[in-house]
Amino acid sequence: MTWKVVARLTHLSAAAQRRLWHVLIAGAAVLLLAAWAGLAALTRASEKAYEQAGQTYVAVAPLAAEVMDLRARRGSLGGVPALQAVEQVLRAAGVGAERLRLAPAGALGGPEGVELFARSLTLRELVDVLRDLRLQAGLATVSATIVPSHGDARHMDLNLLLTR
């Protein structure tokens, strides 16, 4: 079959052969142009998806790092008795022994219960203590009272009943 087509093409006049070659070259050029346009469109789509993935990474990476850090720190004092864990958290927050009273809570807080009373805490100390008691010491709050300190409204007194 192909030989018959080739034989017919060779018997065409010179003008017809020229037109045929022009059509074949134009068709090949159109096909190449279409392939180039398709590849360019795919490349743009791929670049856009890559850019969006990068933007998502930039937005999510700090959050993921923070979550991983919190998970690593969570319960780092979990093996320590509750009373000692509370002392370590308070010491790390900068609360000295003169502003602090700790007592085992016994039956009220379960076997690992602690009653905490801290006086004259700044907002930073209060936030650090509350956060780290949960994250580092693994303690849950059974009851809490936060009131302004006597004579200084910028500081707070904290009374907590904690348990594991």
C-alpha cells in the first residue's frame, strides 16, 4: 500500500509536488508549534504548583516546627514525681521559694496531686507556669484561682490544685 502512494506521488507534476511539500512542511511546523505550546502550558502549570507548594511550606513549616518542639518537650518531667516537677517548672519560670508554697494534695488530687500557691506573679511568669505545668510536667488542673496581689494590681496570686 505504501509503495502505491509513493508511486502516485512521484507521478505528480512539479507544481503539485511543490504544493505537497509545502503542505507537509507547514503541517510539521504546526505540529511542532502545538507540541511546544502544550509543553509550555504544562511547564507553567508545574511551576505554579511548585510555587504554591513552596508558599504552603513557608506558611506551615514554622507551625510544624513549633508542634514538634512542643511534642518533644511535652512530658519531659513526666517521670519525676508531681511535687518535684512543679518545683522545677516554677524554678524555670523564675518564681523563687519566697513567693511559693507547695503541698501534696493527697486524696483531693489523687495519688499524684499537688496544691500550689504562688504570690505576686507577673503576667510572663503566670503564662510560663500555666503552659509548662501542662506541657512539661504533664499535670492537669483540677481547680484554679487567680486573683490580683494585695497592693499591686500588676501582679497576680495563683492557687492551683494539680494532678496527673
